[in-house]
Amino acid sequence: MSFSKSSGDRSSRVDLGNLTLVRYSSHGKRLEMIVNPEQAWLFSQGEDINIDDIVEGYTIFENLSKGLKADGDTLSDIFGTSDEKKIAIEMLKRGDLQLTQEQRKQFLKEKRDEIIEFLVTRGVNPKTKTAIPASRIEKAIDQAGIKIDRNEAAADQAMKIITQIQGILPIKIETATIEFIIPAILSGKLYGMIKAYGDVSKENWGSDGSLTLVSRVPAGMVASILEEVSDYSQGKVRSTVVKRSS
């Protein structure tokens, strides 16, 4: 899906409230469909969004301002189907999502926040092996004059940004392997919590009900994970960082 500024014609001035349009041009026709801008945006970013949550009513217009709907024959000729959901998905994938300047700024901020979150959770200072605060990462991005692309995946941009801010803020993406030895009285309660942190590579239940879990987690989350487990168990879980790797 591409993103366009309002064209200034009559249909662009229809008051859609919190909704917006997707415009799709083909076979000499320009079709319009009313959508939820945020859900359409998330769909364009590859998220699995229910099409019913994106599209308002599945009505395709040739001219929204005049209330002129596209007829079934026209849609079948253009899309090769009369299935309204397949038509809507095609328009979402290939059409132009009409965003206001305010919406653009909001979605750009969301993408920026997502990138920073990626770097906070996965990045560490390569010398101290400690997590880097979001404020420092954000400041480094600003100092480097980096422009965020709202259409590129956050993870892909984050990996590029690391090389661009190295001279300002030393940062390295790492994972850490943590071994948790959990007493029987807490094993059931902590099992799900620890498995949610990362990829468990070892799971061993003792005859006494105790549990040993070895989990690979983003390095930037190590301190918060250890603190959370310690607080929850009141210090009864033995947690050891056994390995760090890039």
C-alpha cells in the first residue's frame, strides 16, 4: 500500500470523521473505499488484522462525494472477482491510503517508538553489558539526524540505525542465556512467566518438583528479568547469566 496526500478534489473534502479513504486506480477508473486509518496502516506494516476491522461496509465508490457506487460488473472486470473481501484486500495492498498530516505524524511517532523499544530490549553497551535507556537512544538518533521511514519494518531500520549511531552511542545487539533454578514451591507459578521471556533451550524437572530452565533472552532485558524473578520469588530462585552472544 502506498501513501498519498489528499488530492484536493471534492471527495477528499468529505467529512469522514475518524475514518479515511483508500484510493485505487485501474482500467481508467479511480475507486474509493472507506477504512479505519490505524487498522489499514497496521495492515500495511504486515500485521495480521481482521479485514472486517479495517473496512467500513465493503462499499466501493467511483465517486464518494456524489454517492456514486461502483457496480458489480465494473468490479468484476477490474479485480476478476465479485468477492467483496478479496476486492477490499487487493485495494488495501495496492491502493493509496489517504492520511492527514496529523495521522502521518502519529504513525511516524509510533514507528519511531517501536524502533527505540527494539533497541532498548535487545541492545547493550558493549563494554559494560548493561541496558541503554530509551532517552539516550532517542537522543543519539536525533544527533545523528536519522530519518525514520514509516513504511520500513522497525527491526530492519533498527539494525541500520545501530551502525549510524555507533560514533555517538556505543551499542551492540546481544542475547543472553540465563539459567533459572526454581524450588518446587514456586515452579508452577514461575514456569509460564519465565517461558514468556524468551526461547527456552532446557527444561528439567527434578524428582522433588524443582525446575531448571535455561532461556535465551534479549540482552537489554536481563536486568529487568532478573529483578522481576527475584522480587516475585523473594530471592528464592537462583538465576545465573551463563552466556552472552551477538
